[in-house]
Amino acid sequence: MRARQRGAMRSVFWLLGLAALAVALAMLMGDNRGTVTLFWPPWRFDVSFNLVLFVLVGGFVLLYAALRALALLRELPLQARRWRSQQMERAVVGWVLDALSNQLAGRFVRAQSAAQNALDHLNGSTSADWPRREQLRALAHLLAAESAHSLQNRAQRDEHLQSALNPAMARHSPEVLEGALLRATRWAVEDRDASAARARLAELPQGAQRRVQALRLKLRVARLGDATGEALETARLLAKHRAFSPEAARSLLLGLALDALRGAHDLTQLQRVWDGLDAAERAMPELALAAADRAHALSRLDEDEGADESREDMRREDVAMRVRGWLAPLWDDFGALDERHQARLALALEPDLAQLDAAGLARLELLQRQWPQNPHLQYLAGQACLHRQLWGKAAQLLGLARSGLRDATLRRRTWRSLARLAEERGDTEAAQEAWRQAAQID
């Protein structure tokens, strides 16, 4: 409505202007009796001034129109070339869009054909006035390479990829070059070629290497090459950038940390992996328990290799000290652990009960008094008493624990300890029954 009103007002002003101009011309030229005399010996011409003025104005208009017509006539070939170039550019853009659409729809053969048509049009055109000619060429090569990869044609994929990675593309459109490197990295990961994937990632600029998409690919490359430490560090960065949900991030970090702990080959490497974890990761019960289990496994391997008794005792004390330090946060939050973690904690602490110092024993007794009905604490306290030859108290605590334990390993070990206690006091019948109960547990 307002646009119509503005258009009407503009028309009114134009009419008023034309009326004013007509009035001015009528006042100037309506009563003008001036003449212009032209001498061309032996002739003389007397012409009205108004006629001369109209002839001059009309001549100027005709001359201007003729010059404009001549200029337009001379520009016809250029306009024709420009029109053909625009039609060619529209055709190329259309082929690229068709290739992208077919690629997303899973029609890889059609996508490859459309991309090749776009490349043929680009190679057949000699026009250099397209603003994004090189970008269109690179995108067409990338779409053709993606379709070839989907069709398992690696030779054709690599050929189009090399064309898309033309160094001139870094000047015209660096984003397309970075995208081509990211796609090449993903293809190398899918081909299980970790070295090629690392090489492609290394070609990315520093800024592009910190993007979420590049970090995701870096994580996949690290896991493909069994570089657990690098994968764990990359996963931390992705979790920091909120690339995963909190649950997925925790699960991923937990899995990678477990792989790193289980991959340690000696206690020194295991301690280095543990020190590399952050505070939140070291507070996870699964990681602390896995570290303790790995330490005991490495200790048993060292014992199987054979060493003098003094060195074995020192190694056991070292392992026990490390394990107690790793499991200390779990003791502080024992009530929050579920039954499965409590059972694993009991299994992880049992091998070190013989080296348990007075402070550790006092903490165990304090926890056992706080939760007197907890079978896992009853089991640990009973085993500690057994190591210290407190037969009566050990039998009492293990007898209470045997009915509450659900873990098969803990129940079997409880019955075996009760059998040894029965043998110690000479009760053969009770010992045989205990051994029978232990043998019946799967």
C-alpha cells in the first residue's frame, strides 16, 4: 500500500515538473521574434531562432542515438560470447548440483556421470571470466572421487583427488583444498591405511587440524594405528569441544584409558600411563581397578620369570604400595560403589593383604565397623586376619561373608580359606565339606 502511494506521488511530481517546463518554454519561445541570418555568398538566409534551436537539439539527439547504436553494434560479439559463457556456467553449475544430489541419494554411477559432464564442459570452455571456475572444477573432481570411492574404484578416485589437490586451489579456494584433504583422510581410514591417513592430516593447515572434523579423523587414525595415548588425548579434546554427548564421551574415554592400561608391559610404563590420566579419569572406579589388575598381572609375570627372594619381596611391596595409592579414592567413596565394583575392589586388594601396613589395616577395620553387614568388607577383614594367623576372628568373618557374597570367585576363595582354617584346627570333616562347596561353585 505504501509503495503504491509513493509511486502515485512520484507520478504527480513528474507531471508538475513537465507542466512547469512547458510553461517555461512557452514563456521563453512563444513570443520570441529573434532570427538567425546565415550568409553563404551570394546568398543570405534568415531563419527563426526557435527553428535553429530545435535543429541543434534534434541534431544532438540524432548524433547521440547514432553513436549509441554504433557502440551497441560493436558490442554484439562480446555480448554473444558473454551469453554463451553464462549458459556454459549455468550448465556446469547444474551438472555439479546433479552430481551432489545423486551422491546424497546413493546413486553413485549417476553422480559420477554428472560430475564428469561438468568437467567436460569446464575443459571444453575457454572462457576465463568465471568468478569461481577453479572452485567448480575442484568440487566436480571431489564429487567424482567420492563416487569412485563408493564404487570401490580406487584408481579413478586417486586420479580425481590429485586433480582436486591442485596447488592453484590453495590460492583460489583454500576451503575446498582443506575439504579434499579431509575426505582423503577419511578414505584412507576406510582403506585401513593409517600411514596415508596421517600423511593427509599432516598436510592440513594448523588451524584446520584443530577443527572438530579433523579431530574426529585424528581419533580414528590413532585408534587404527593402535596409538592409544594419542587417541586418548584427542578424545579429551573432542570431549572438551562437546563433540560427543557426556555419556558417549565418558564411555569413549573409559575405553581408551582401559586399552592404555592393559597395554602397559611393565610397572614403570603402567605408572606412566596412570600419571597421564587426569583427575576425573583417575576417579573412575573402572580405571583404578583395571590398573590394579594389570599391576598384579605384571607382578605374576615377573615372578614366573624367576628372581631371587629379596627382589621378589621388594617388587611385591612396590606393587602393593602402588595399588593402594590407586585404590585410595575408592576407599574414601566406598559407600557409593555398586556391588560389582565392591567385588572387584575386594579381588584387587586381596593379593596385597599380606603387605598391608598398620594404617591400611586400621582403615579396613574402620570401614568394616561402618558397614558391618557388607560381605566384601567381611571377606577382606577375614583374609587379613588369616594372613596374621588370627584363626578365630578370620573364621568368624569369613563365615559371615560366605552367605552374602554373589561373586563366584570370592565365594570360592571364601570356602577354600574356610577349608584351610578347618584343617588348621584339625576338623577334617568341616574341611572336606568346605572343599566340596568350593569345588561346586562354577
